[in-house]
Amino acid sequence: MDVVVQTSLVNMYAKNGHLKLACHVFKNMPCKNVISWGALISGFAQNGFAGNALDLLVEMQGCGYRSNLVSLVSALLALIDMYSKCGALSWARTLFDQINSKDSISWNAMIARYGIHGHGKEALSLFLEMTKTNLKPDHATFSSLLSAFSHSGLVEEGQYWFNRMVSEYKVHPTEKHYVCMVDLLARAGRVEEACELIDSMNAESGLAVWVALLAGCCKNGKLLIGEMAAKKVLELNRDDLGIYSLVSNYYAKARKWDDVASVRKIMKKIGMKKVPGYSVVEVKGKLHAFLMEDKSHHQYENMMQLLDKLDHEMRAIGYVPKTEFVLHSLDEEVKEKMLCNHSERLAIAFGLLNTGPGTRLLIIKNLRVCGDCHEATKFITKTVNREIVVRDVKRFHHFKNGICSCGDYW
């Protein structure tokens, strides 16, 4: 029943990601103090639950406790996470700069935020700034840094810092570090080097490593190595819907329709269904969700008229539909029509129809943005003179004046 022991338990569970256990101990504490509250708030903030951390801070203040340094810094981290997820990275950096006593968690969080927005050079700059303090980069720091390089296509920088991580900072590479490096090399088309890196791993390579390799092979048309990676992925996990979807998409990209049918047959047999892609756009404080080919919306006809108009204008300045991203054996005309009905395209059309000129649109998608929608969104921003931010399941894409912040590398 000792408050110090119980607070230590809350802190231990929270830091290891066992938030339910941390909450259980915290709720059953007969006597709480500001340190107990700070431990739980910090745990939620560090594990990416920004809203919960802020709610706890308000609850703590409502119970008559004054915020201490730990709870306030944790709340700032929650706000940084929230602003970053809303695409407002500059606001996140402003808050980060206001933290006077930055610990390694603060630095790692901001480096990671630059990473998911595709700002690899800014992530490196912040990392170098961190090395000038008395804090030593740890395994999480290098995970964030290497991930940032992966999202930005900075291959040479990634290899350089991976080697320095081991030789100079004595950080033993974990699977996370290898996943980042395999992803970086494979997406750059250097899948042979990625295979060599996998072979050099001291431990058995896990599922995430092979998924990264397969995704890179799929992107770059490296079919021979991709075939090997697809088989390895299925060997390691036959229960995950996402795995079957990735393998199915790989076979479709390779135009191996019999293999596509075989994988989908297995999915059907064990009761799996592909998760439908959807996109959400915020307009005037309300969220509006769209599925692919969703004709139920009351503005559907107007949205399709706008998309048709934009299609003509985009083609006039060089847009060519990338029908290879329709992973079905269909006629070209049907494929083009399907691309126009992708959920992000519908969300963009709705946003354009219902917001004023110059308003920035934020689109949130549950899957990765497809290559054609990525290309089309660049042309749309050029045509309508708008900024469009798309947050897909992996990262952010900031589209403006016909250019994406990812540099077409994702």
C-alpha cells in the first residue's frame, strides 16, 4: 500500500506499454500524489495516446493537484503528437522548442515526427543538435532517425549513421533498425543490398523485415526476389489479413492472376475479407468519410462532375492515369473510371466543393495512398491552387503547387 511502491509500479507498467495494468494500479491507489499522476500522464503521452494524457492532466487539476514538471512536459509531448497528426508540424516544433528541460524521450519524439512527415534532413539536423547536449542517443533515437531516412530516400545517410550507431555509439542493432534499413534500401530499388543486410543479421529475421523487402520489390518490380519474400512472409504469418493483402497485391503487380486468385481463395476459405479503403476529410469542424465508389453521398453527382472537370484540366497539363495501380485484369477505360472513384479522390472533391478558395485540406486515409492518386493530387493542387495534406497509414504527404513533400518516394 506504499505510495512510492505503487507509483513505481505505475511508472514501470506505463513505460513498457502496459497501460491497462498501469491504470489498474493507479485507480486502486488509496493515496495518490502529483508524482503518481505524472507517471500515468507520461505513460500515455510516450505511448502515443495524446488525448488520454491531456484528459488526465485536466482531471488531475480538477482534483486539486498542481502540475509539476513531469506532467507538464508530458502534456507538451501529447500536444506535439496531436499537432503532428493534424499535419501542423511547425506548431509541433514551436512547442518542442519551448521545453527547457528536454530529455531523450522529447528529442526522440520530435525526430520521429519529422520522419513521418518525410523531412529526413530536418530529422538529421535535430539529431545533430541533440548530440551537442549531454544526452546520449539510444536505440529509440536511432530507430526514429533511420525511419526518417527511410521515409525520405536518404540511402547514403542511412548507411552512414547505421554504421556509426554500431561503431561509435555502441548501440546493438535490433530488428527495428534492420527493418528501417531494409525498407530504405528496398524502396530505393537496391533490393539485392537489402537481401545481403538480412543475411548479415545475427538473429533470425522476423516478419517485419520480410514485409519491408516485399514492399520494396513490389514498388520496383523486382519480381524474382519478391517471389522469395512473398513465400517467406506467408511462412511466418498465415493469420494476418494485411499479409495476405500485401502478397495478393504483389502477385497482381506481377500480373500473376492465377496466384492472385489462389491467395484470395485462401482468404475466402478462412473467412478473411480485405479491409475497404476509406478516406476522411474535415470540413467546418465535422468529419466526412468516403469509401471507394461510394455513391450514397448526397453530393456524389456534384463531386463526380468536379472530378471529371479536373481530369480534363489535369490531362491538358500532362497528367496520365497510372492504370497499373488497379490490381485487376480489366479494360483500360474501366480502370481509369475506378481510379476516379478512389476514396481519397472523393474526399478531395467534397473538400473542394465545401470550403473557400485557398483553404488547406487534410485527408486521412486508412491504407497507403495509391500511386495514381498520389500523382493526381499533385496535379489537382496545381490546377486549383490549394494545399492538400494526406495522412495515410504510413506517413504524411504535403501536396502544394504540383509537388509532394515526399519527393515521390514513399
